[in-house]
Amino acid sequence: MFNPLLNDLTKIKNEELELKITELIKKYTIAARSGQGIVCEQITVILNAYKDEQSRRYIESNQKLLNKNKNLDDFINVDH
């Protein structure tokens, strides 16, 4: 879900992304224990945006790795 108050998540480093996710999980836990359902919902929206970006990066990284491995097929000769 889009949140206009979030900066462009594609521009932050992986480490910063992971730290922010951890921080938001902690804040969610505190809000949930305090009975702040509305705050939990808002944190969930933002947390999902960060997790979506993390997933996008993971998929992109794996795709690059697969493409790199496909290029190795040109060097392997399995003719009998």
C-alpha cells in the first residue's frame, strides 16, 4: 500500500532498510501491548511498505544471480 509520507525506499541502503523494519516491529509490539489498535494499523502499513521493498530487492538480486548462471552455460560443453 502506498503511503505519501514515506520517502523513496529505493534510495536507502539494505542495512538501513533492515534496521527500520526491526524498529517498526518493536514499535508495533509496544503499541499492541498498549491497546493502540489504530497506531498498530498505521505501523503495519508502513512496515508492509518496507517489507515490500526488501522483497523486491531480494527478487531482483536472485534474478541477477540466475542470469549470471545462465551465462555460464555458454562455457560448458556437454557433447558426448
